[in-house]
Amino acid sequence: MTQENVEVIEAAKALVRNVKDEAKKEIDKMSEDLLSARKFLEDEVFKMHEKIDKVAKECQTHQKKSNDGGASGGQGTSFSPLKVPKPDMYNGTRNATLVENFLFGLEQYFEAMGVDEDAARISNAPTFLRESAQLWWRRKHHEREKGICDLNTWDQFKTELRKQFVPHNADSEAKAKLRRLRHTGTISDYIKEFTTTLLEIDDVADQDALFYFKDGLKEWARVEIDRRNVKTLDEAIAAAESIVDYSNRPRRPLTNKTGVERAPVKRLDGGPKFERSFQKKDTSKPPPKPCFICDGPHWTRECPSRKAINALVAEMGPKIDEPSQGELGSIRRLSTLKEMLTGAESKEQGLLFMKLMINDEKNLGLIDTGASHNFLDVKEAERIGITYTPEKGTIKTVNAKPEQIAGTAKTLKPSR
């Protein structure tokens, strides 16, 4: 019986010791938690006191400024608080200039609003992000929550934003663009584009910038800048702005001697040409005298026999050997052609034909002043016994497809 009591007592003592140890551990843990909570509260109270002191100082400063302004402005003067415009939204365009302008605008806005803490800036900056930039911040925000990304300072935020949206070769591209820039429009447009591109580059010497600026100018503008002996880029820009560019002034409408206005149209090869608008100023004016070619009641330039003169002159011109007889020969050919065409002229305008002798055979030839050679049908050539050399080639007439030629007869010459 005594032995059993001793065992019970020992067991009770062991249980009491265990309970005591557990209680001590719990008490120690509670003490540590209380100390941590106390320290946290003390820190928060200290921060709150600092903020209160800062706000109090700012209130005193604003009040002092308000009082000073009221004293200088007189009684009854009211002052409205300064309204700071918000910076533009950024949509994630990969452009170095846009990114730097966005970050600079944010910093200016935060400074004007008195937001100096990094945490406040990081929490407010994403409200100005849109589209792909907002998607980037969503990913960064999830990484911050998981502890993958360390983004706690404003400098880290700017670094991550530049790393994502600023092209790695932005500086090289800007330098290449500056070298390729040319003065093609007005001088003011060239200066604007040059200065904008120059601001995208950080390390450009003034002499290099001056060289690029003058190298891109047109020749006449570059000569004028060199004549003024400028030494810096600012002097070159000021000199270029003072140059009067006459090449870009609006031109007067073009008219010819007959009063027909010509409007510029776009050619297939890109160059300018002009077409008649057929809007004559005075259509009732009669010809001053009859046509000297056929004595008809029309202008000489509208004579239907004018093409025949050109064809005959082109054909008979090489036969005149002596230069002194050129004028007399021209008069004779003109008189002969006038006699031939006056009798053959009909009231109805149509194709012009001439009687020709080809290989001692009489034929009718169609007159075409735009033709480069004399052309003859193959069947007709075989009928009158013309020998020709087979050759390969094509001929092209107006509004027709190119056709293959059978050959050429180089020794044959038609005559009247």
C-alpha cells in the first residue's frame, strides 16, 4: 500500500513539473509577443508624431505665406489653391522619349503634390498606366506579393519600367537617325525634327551636332550657314531660322501664250507634267488670216495637213547637202506640198495617204509623223517582189499590242 502511494505521489509531481514547464513556455512566448507589439506601437506612434510635426510645420508655412500675401495684396484678397495638372497616361509604347517624358512628368507631379515617400509614389504611379503598361504592372504586382520581385523604391520602379519599355538600342537608332536626317521640306520642319532627335541622345558633342546639322541641310542653306561662320549649334539654328526659303513659296498658276491654263498632274514616273484644261479665256476670236498651208479658215496650228509637212521635211531633209540652199529647198518643198495637198483636201478630216513608188510599183502610203521607220505588209512585199533579210524584233502602235516583224529591207527607198 505504501509503495503504491509513493508511485502516485511521484507521478503527480512529474505531472506538476510538466504543467509548470508548459506554463512557463507560454508565459515566455506571451512576453515576447507583448514586447514585439509594444515596440511596433511605439514605432507607429513615433512615425505618427513625425507626420504630425511635419504637417504642423507645413500648415505654419502655408499660413505664413498666406498672411504675407494678404498683407501685400490688401484686405479682401482671396487666394485659390494651385491646381496641378495630371501627367499623360502611358500605354506601353516602346519609345525612349515617351518613357522618359512619362517618368519626368510623374516626378514633377509628385513634387508639386508633396508626395516624397517612395511607397506612396509606387502605389500612385500605376494609376497612370494603360494597355500593355498596365499588364506589365499586374505581373510585377503579383511577383511582389509572392516575394519574387523586390520593388520597394522609386528608383527601382523607374529602372524596371525602362528595362521593359525602352529599346536596348534606342541610343544607336537615334544617332543613326540623326546622321540620316535630311532637309527636304521647310527649314523650320528640319530644325524641329533635328532638335527632337538630338534630345534623344545623351552624349553628343556640340561640334558633332553642328556637323550633322549642316550636313543635312540643302546645298544653298549650307553655303549660307558657312558664309556666316557660325561656331556653335545654337548659332547655326538661329542663322538657319533667319534664312528666307523662296523654294517653298506657292507658285502662280501657269498659262501659255494662247490663254489656256495648264494644271499639274501626276505622271506615272513620279515627275510633274501638265495637261490642258481646255478652258480658254476667249474662244470667239477668229483667226487673223487664212492658213498659209491650205488657205483654210482656221489657225495654222489646227491645219489637218500640218502633219504631212513634218513627215515630208523629215524624209527629204537629208537630201539637201549644201547649207546655203537649205532655205530655198524648204520653200520649194513647202510650195510643192501645198500644191499637192490643196487639191486633195476634202471637207471631212480623215487619214492622210500619199502616192508612192515602191520597187517600180504604185502604192498608197499612210503618213504617220511619229513612226520611226517605213513599214510594209509582208504579203504586199511578196506581191511586188521585195527581198528582205529575216530579223527578230517587234513593233508597237498606239492602242495595240506589240507584233513580231518578218525582216528588214535596208536598200529599198520609196519615192513619189
